[in-house]
Amino acid sequence: MTTTISNSNLTAQINHFGAELFSLKNQENKEYIWEGNPAFWGKHSPVLFPIVGTLKNNSFHYKESEYHLSRHGFARDMEFELIEKSEISATFSLTSSDESRKVYPFDFELQISYSLDQNKLNIDYKIINKNDAIMPFSIGAHPAFALPKPFEDYTLAFENAEILTSYTLENDLLSDNFSTIEMTDNQVPLHYSLFEKDALIFKKLQSKSITILENQNPLLRVRFDNFPNLGIWTKSNAPFLCIEPWLGYSDTVHSTGNILEKEGIQLLEPKKSLECNFSIEIL
């Protein structure tokens, strides 16, 4: 099933499977979300929960038991329930089940809300801990933006001037190695060689927004005030770019496997909730 929301500027479509945004168009019917061609990458904007990235040995330990979770968690592969809908907004819910507790032994509710405000799509996450104990989790976004022109025609403009330190993956785990991405006038020209070693991974940025420029003309802006971590990713010769706000990231090569000690993990107090959001603004 799919749900459509629209206003006078934009139309967004969300698949109930994974509560995944798969289309965002303007009045002229221009599409901003990657089409999901499986020849490159068969997704559009998956939600990453209850982990972001990869666990060491695809497993974690909690209270002397071992659990197995695949890369980026299970939310993107589960059916969400539509719990609220208006012309310009929709809210989806995923709750824990016997199936989810086999790989993640916590009772939770994940709500994802999409709402349109003029030329902006707001995406809000609410994570509810239904347990009597602390609940460890990560959550992240993975929107892929369509770049129909030659990749080198595009540039990333960061909100602030800063040193861009990208950590290197080693067997999908964060290593101690890093590289510095050169920036001129707060901008990084795009070229596929940036992604030769997979994603650019930033544990912390001063900037809270990134604008994609097409031949130096602003195309869209992703704003992520609530997210300290960020990934930027594409595949070789693929006509898309992912800008991924994260609360958390892959295990490090030094990980002990104890989920409560995982670097970047969120520890949500019993019966509490956490809310975070990002936005996609069409320029």
C-alpha cells in the first residue's frame, strides 16, 4: 500500500512497507527521489532502525544472550501501520512483535511522520521505549536523491566552513583510519572517486544542513539539526546521491559486542520517548 500527501508546491508518496518515501515531486512533476533501479540500488529512502550500519559479526550481546541483526536493522523490511492522515501529512507506526524480539529483545514503538510545509518535506521520528529497562537503539535516514545530469555537475555546499573528517570502513566496520575531504568556500565538488572506499562517514559535523547544487544552482537542501552523525554515499556511475542523517553508526573494529557499550548508541530511559527530525527543502 502507498499513501500520498500534497500541497500546492509538492507531492510526496510513501510506501507502507518500511514507511519508505519513494517519490517527491514539484508542481512541474520533477522527481527528486531516486527511482530505485536495482541495477544500481533498489531502494529509495529506507529507514534505519534499530541499528545504523553493520554490527561486528552481525551480532550483539545483551544480558548474556546473543542476538543477530543484519545491516541497518529490520524496520526497512517491515510493514508499518498508517495511524494518522491529512492532505499534507501522514504518520506511520511500527511496534515490536514476537518476530522483532527474536533479534532485538525490546518492546518499542517507532512512529514516522511526513508533513509538507510550502516547499519543504519534514520527516519526524518518535521512538518510544515500552520497557522497564533502558533501551539501546540507533536510527537513521537514507534518502537517495536523483541526479540526472553528469555526476560532476553537482556540488555539495555545507552550512559552515569546517574540517571534513571521514572515517574509513574496514569490512563494513569503522576503522581508526580517516581522511580529510577538501572543501573550498564551504563546497565539495562531487566525483565518484570520493566513494571508492564506500560511504563518507562523519561522526560529527559543525554544519547542520547540506545543499546539493546543480551547475552551481541550488537544487535541494537537507537539514538535520537533531542528528550528530552523517553518511554520504553513492555507487560507481550511479545517478543518485544519499545524504544520511544518523543517530549512531556501524560498530568499530574494536567493538566488544555489548550493545550498551556500542559507540554512538542511544540509551533511552524506561517508558520514555525520543523525537528527532530532518527536512528536505526543494530550492
